[in-house]
Amino acid sequence: MTVELGRYGVWDRAARWVGRGSDAAELEELGYGALWLGGSPDGSVLTTASELLDATEKIAVATAAVNVWTTPAGEVNDGYRALAWTDRFLVGIGTGHGEPAGEVRHSPYQKLIHYLDELDVPRDRLALAALGPRLLRLAAARTSVAHPYMVTPDCTARARETVGAGVLLAPGQHVVLESDPSRARDLGREALAEYLARADHTPDWLRDGFTEEDLAGGGSDRLVDALVAWGGVERVAARLREHHEAGADHVAVRVVGASDARRALRDIAAALAD
């Protein structure tokens, strides 16, 4: 049985979840169904996952995603076995931010195939960070959850067409609770900067109709508006619902640029409940 993620979850850097058991319990009470430990974390993320699971009763915990270049599959197998007592733990894997120096040459796709072959984790406890069609098809064939990160509702709709009905689709969405367009876009650009500085997402963004000009200079208004849900809480909630209308089963919410992210998540939860 696939891990129950609920309709919405919270995505944050893995390091920021350390020692946040009480926050996790509050998010559970607010109705969020999953905690995503993001940012290509290292093997220590499994210890953090255990801490969050111990602090909660219902909410799922997912890695988003364990970096297949830097974390040996055997380490993940050991971590999964230590958490096999619960049906709330989802092992998400991905290629992170590229092949490290000294790695035996594989394409990212080949590396994922080899890694999946080495994993001793049931398919219904596996997720794959996947954007392009090839990786989405791999997610559908070998895991139970496809997790495309930083995508638009249109991308979610295309991802659903690609994976079909047999896999949960859980896109990630950046959120800025700021109604001033200039300020909101500045905060959005700050959040996108690290991704624009790398080539990971570029092919997917270009395939989705953005241009090289959109990716230059910190990102065009068009790019920021598409990838970052900004505005008042009702406007943000409407964007999150659009992903479900496009075929998502779950949306992982990443609040950026907020002085009080906990309050932002409370406000978003209230708006989604309405």
C-alpha cells in the first residue's frame, strides 16, 4: 500500500527539519499530510526522518531526494530497514545536482537504473524526483510516487499524461505570501537563483516553452510568475488547487521569502481548508 501523503505537504531543506519535532506535530494538526526533507540531502537525513516520525502520529515523512551520486544504496537500505516499522516513511531518490568528481561515468538515467536495482526498498515506499518524460516514465515503472519539483500546473497536467493513473503525482510548488508584485518577484528570484545557476532544470524549462531570455538576468517576470505562486493567501491557495485540477494527487508547498514561515503555513492551511 502506497504511503498516504494527503492533499498537501510541506517541503523544506533537510537541514532545517533537524530538531523540529514540535513544528512537525503542529503541521500535522493543521492538516498537512507529508513533510518533505528536500535538497539532495546526505545519509544523515534518515536520522532526521526518524526524529520527525517519532514526534508525530499520522503525517508522512519523505526524502526529496536522497542523492544517488553521494549516498550509497546500502546506506539507504539500512535506513529503510530501521524505519520499516512505520508505513509513513517514503524514500525519495534523485540525481541531485550532477555527477561528482571521481564518479564512474554514467548518464544520470543509467545511474538511477543501477541505484534502483541495488535498493532493497519496496516499490510502494519509493519516490523518484522526476521532471522530464523519461524520468517520469521511470518513476511510473519502478516507484509509487513521481515528484516533479518547481513546475507549473500545465507541467503537472503533462506529467499526469506521462505517468498514467498507476502512480501518485506529487509536484512541488514555491510559494511567496506577498501581494506587492515587485517585492514578490524579488523574493521569487532569490529562491530561483540557485536553480538558474545550474543546468539541471534548463532543458525542462525550455521544453515547457520558456526561452533563454526568460532564464537570463535572474529570470524574467514570466518565468517567476509561472514557477512561484505569489500574492495573498487566497491567490496562493488557488494556484495550489490548480495542480490538483491538473492531475496532482498531492502538492508539496515550499514557503520562501517569509519572515515567519510557520505563520504562512498556518494561513495557507486555513485557506485550503476553506
